[in-house]
Amino acid sequence: MKLKRVVITGLGALTPLGNSTKEYWEGLINGVNGVGMITRFDATKFKTRFACEIKNYDPLKYFDRKEARKFDPCCQYGFVSSDEALKDSGLDLNKINMERAGVIWGSGIGGLDTFHEEISSFAKGDGTPRFNPFFIPNINVYSIPMT
């Protein structure tokens, strides 16, 4: 397999250390600890009650209420950080070959909120396999082409 060149033109980050690349970098330099008590669900019955959650994230800062409900938080994070990377790149999308550009986004794990909600609803139901139509797209966004 012949490797192709890739140019990183912009960065975006939404992390436990900060909600932008600048905040993340400052957190790294200053030795900020991203660990905190779990706030996204009741963890009182778990032995471990701390995690590295994204803090102070407000989806309505980036999406309207209807859009925010459609996307799992993991996908929202991908869209937000990808948008930051695009802005950071300074690329003029009208002047580049859009077929040769894209955003690559990664996460250690993703879409678990949607997965949990859908499986819980199914388990509580009458056995009819009824899932939100956004279920699968919500947990499988990892590469966002420009076109």
C-alpha cells in the first residue's frame, strides 16, 4: 500500500481539559487535571464515581434545540470540534478542491447515550423492535467529508 501525504491545516478540540484547542493546550501546559466527579448520571452505586467528562458544554451554543435532540452528544462533539478545526485552518472553501479535503475526527468511544436510551426503551417496551430513526447515524460519525 502506497502512503499518501496528508496536511493538517486546522485543529479542533472538545475535551475534559477545555472546550477548544486553545483551552485544551493551556490545560496541558498548566497541568490541569480533567478528572472530576461523574455528573452525567447517578454513579452512587458504582465503586468508581469519577471520570473525565467534558465540562461546561452547552449544545444550544452550537445547535438549535431540535438539532441538539437529534444528535448523540458524541456526534455533537465531533461536529463542534470539526467546525473549530475548519475555522482554524483558514481555508477558503470556495478556492479549494473539495474532493481532496475532509475532516477526520476520533473518539475513544462514542454514542453511548443514544445506545443506552434506545436499548432501555426497547427493554421497557412490549417487544416491538421500535428504534429512533436517528439511532444508527448518531453513533457512527467519524469522518466528515467536505462535499
